[in-house]
Amino acid sequence: MAAAAALDESIALRIGLAWRCLPISISLADFVAILIRAVGQPVSAQRLGRLRLKRLREAARGRLDHSSDESLRTVLMWLRGQGQAPQPPLPQPVALAAGDMPGSIRVACASNRADRIDGPFGSCQRYLVYQVSALEYRLVDIRSPESGGDRAERYQQRLELLADCHVLVALTIGGPAAACLVRAGMHPLRLGVPAAAPDFMQELQQVLESGPAPWLLKIMEASARQSWQQQQNRLREVIS
């Protein structure tokens, strides 16, 4: 299982789904060993994409001899990323009413699946937008960026989509993208490994409560001033 532990998450998912489609009983560790014999290391999307039925049978050393070609072609489809896995449901946002969560900050998370922070800033399918304070966090919106355009156009559209956010959290953020975010007034955070958004929000709550870093304290102060100004504006509207 050491080889399986070193696999990229997306490749590990492909292998796991393909393994579940095997018509015979083989342990996951044995299936990974078969794949390593078939395509070599590291097991990558490119190598799995070139894997053919004959080579898979040869690498199995007889363990797949009683499996039909049709069933093994289904396994190959999953290995190539061509299978259709059921998508987990998206979390449901909860509206944020005026005056809710004073002093909180707004955090956008680059996501491709459910409530995971697992996408690059410039190519993720959606952004999960959370409102976070030391006492509470709440998913307040899910925003889907437009597709297409060159890199500069794509970045600009995403920046406009997230203009009200203070922090952007993504699996990866390139240098040019990070610079764009900073110029737009957002603080970029690169995780490097996928994480569940609720878990990250709980960690952020602990930071907010225990003593935030200077950059985060600055964001909190700006958010508090903005909230106070909005309350003053609403009061003027009521009086007038």
C-alpha cells in the first residue's frame, strides 16, 4: 500500500473506482501492483491513458484470465478518467441577513467537488463563499465562474466575481494569479493539498479567536469598519 499512498489524489480516485468495477476479487494493493507492472512508476494520467487491454492482462499474470474483455474495458475507462462517477451533492448556502456576524470576514474557496477545497484558483469549477468569525462560520454563497477566454480575461472575471471577499483559498495559486489577487485587495492562501472547507473554516476560527496574524488583523479591522459604515447608512435611510 506504500505505492498507493504516494499516488496523486485524482489518480487514486480513478484507481479506486476502477478497482470497484473488477469482476473478480482482488485486493486494492494487488490491483495497484498490477497497474505498476503495466504502466511503470509513477502511475500518471498519461500512462493510464495509454494502457491497453492486452497489457493489463499481461501485467495481471493470469489473475484476470476469467474476466471478460467487456468488463475489463469498463475498468480501463475508469482508469482513463472516462467513467461517470456520481457527484456528491453541493452544500446548501444559508443567507446572511444585514447585521449578521459583525466583524466577520468573507472567504472564497476554490472547489471542484462538494465542500472540498481542491481546485486551482484559475480553473476551478466553483467558489464556496464563507462568512467567518471567531464564533461562527456560514456558507453564504456558491459562485460559478464563466469558462473560456485567455488567462488575463479569466483572472479578471474571477476577481470581479469575488470582489466582496477578503481571502481566497485554493489548492494552487500561481505567481501571476496571486499578484492579481493582492492588487484586488484579497489575501491568497495556497493549501497544496485538498481539504474539507468546513475543517479549514474551523481552523480559521481558532486563529481569529487566539490572535490573528497582522495581515488577518488588518482584514478584520477593515471588515468591522465596513460593517459599521453599512449600519450608519441604514440608520440614515430609516431616519430620512
